[in-house]
Amino acid sequence: MGNDILYPLRRLHGMIHEWWLYHKTRRNIKKQYIREIQEQFRKNPKSVILVFTPEHDNLGDHAIAFAETQMLEKAGIGYYEITGKRLENLEKYDLLGIMNGYPVLVQGGGYLGTLWYRSEKTLRGIIENNQGSVITLLPNTMYYEDSEWGRKEFQKSIDLYNQHDQLYIYAREKTSFNAMRNVYKNVKLIPDVVLSLNMCTDQVKRNGCLICLRNDCEKTRSEEEEACVIEQIKKLFSSNYRFTDMCVGHSIPVAQREKELEFKLDEFRHAELVITDRLHGMIFAAITGTPCIVINSKSPKVWGCYQWIKDLEYIRFADHVEDIQMIYHEVPQKAFVYDNSKLAHYYDELMKDLKNILEGKN
């Protein structure tokens, strides 16, 4: 390269080409989104932009998105969906502000804070770049690490969220709600939206135990505790147990969401007992009428969301994994049907709030 006198020119040419390609792609993406968003709002002026929905492999998140879209359709509210994957592309081309001026609905879940930090940063970008939009964060859990870094990040979120005049936040359990309402302006408490679904079917033949345990950053059980879980299940069901996961190991496009959910829900329907430390493992058991013993995890979401359904006699919480066998024998041996009538008014309130936003009454 020392004698290559044309190298600086070639390098400059490459940089110019990359700049040109970036901006050409950005213009094309921008045109596409503007066209599609405008088309949705022409079709139904009472629409929202629903963002952060999944294409990844976590069926808990897909269940949230499915429940949200079901509620919107029932309320006559249209929606234009921008998945998390599409958001990444908008972020790459500095186009998160493409929604500015339109009502934005942000997928619920458990990603506010430092546990899923990448998602928190994208959410900040949405809030920062859409100051002209009414933004509603659907029922979520908040968890910031108790460290200097965690407290610093929490303060960043507080400062940014409170700069937005039309930001509405829903917590899905009381721990998050109490923390949120101390620092944010407009906060309400609504159950996880998947609890709005009733997925019980005609009585099916149940067989064996289904084990659905975490293996990600929210895992809190030790190897000894895990061995204890298996030991007790063997005493109850001998070798008649199987493992499953809410993460299926492959991406799920929006068009396949309902099919994949039905497959997993049917797996729960055919179990005599579910052992889980996953929030939506518990919720899938609840909405399919499946007996379940829940083990706690790091985030407050599992215990907090359990409070909404603790009156269901077939969903039990285990403070200690050693208690699984004892708790199972306390569950009545009969068929169960999910009843969410006590929660219905929360979802009615959520849809009423959204309608008021769309009618300019917020």
C-alpha cells in the first residue's frame, strides 16, 4: 500500500458509494413506511401503530401480541404493526421518528429496565423521536439492577420518559406499578394481557408432567434445586414427564404466530401438571385450565402476576422447590375451566383509554 498512490482515491470512492447506498436505502424505507402507515389510517382513522411485537422465538411475547391484537380488533381499533425486527432496521437508518404524530402503542412484556437492556434503549429511541405522538406502553414489568450502573440507567429513563408530555404507562404487577408511579406521570395497573384470553377446550386426556424452566438471564435456580425438582417429579410421575420451553428455537413470522401458539397451548392442555418458573408458562397453564406449580424467578413479574390469579385453585406458588410434591397433593383432582371474569373490567378500561386517545379526549 506504500506505493499505491491511488489508494486514497479508491478509499474515498468507497466511502462516497457507502454514503450514497445508505441514503438511497433510507429514502426507500421511509417512502415504504409512510405509504403503508397512511394507507392504514385512510382505511381506518381509528388506528394505532403497534410496535415492538415479536418475530423472535419467545411464545410468551407472541401470546402478548396476539392478545393485544384480539383486543384491538374487538374494540374496532385498527393497527399497523412494526415488529422488533423492523424497528431494528428503522433504528439502523435513523428512522424511529417515522411514527411521529400518530398514536403509538408499545407491546407489553417484561423488558423495561436493565434485564433486557437493548430493548430498553430502543424504547428510549421511540420516545425521544416521537414527541408529537401519544405513546402508550402496554402492561409491562420494570426491573433495574441494584447497582451504580442500574441506578444511573434508571435515572436516564426517568429523565427521558418525563420529557414526553403524552406518555402513558401500564404496569402489569404491583411491584413495578409502585416503582413507576413514584417517578412517572401517567401510570396505571393492568394485568398481563394474555390473561384476557380463555384457551380452554372440551375436556382432553391429560397425561404426565410438563416441565417448563428458564435458561436465560432471569434464571435463578441452582443445579441442586433443579435436581430436587426432577427428583420430586419422578416420585409423582415416574418417567412420565417431558420438557418444553416458551422459546421454540426458531424465529416466528407474524403470519405463523397463531399457529405456533396453538401448538404450544395444546401441549399444556394435555399435561396433568406443569412445573414452571416462566411467567407465561404459568399463564398458559392458567388459560388452558391446567394444574401448575410455579417457582419464583429473578424479575418481580412472576410473583406479581400470580397475584392476579392466586384464587385459581389449580395454580399454586412454591416458595421452595422441596415443597412441589406436597403442593401437588393439595390440588383438587378434577377438571378445571379458566375464569377471568374478575379481570375483564381492567381490559375494558384499557380499551376505553385507547378510544379516548384516538378521539382526542386524553
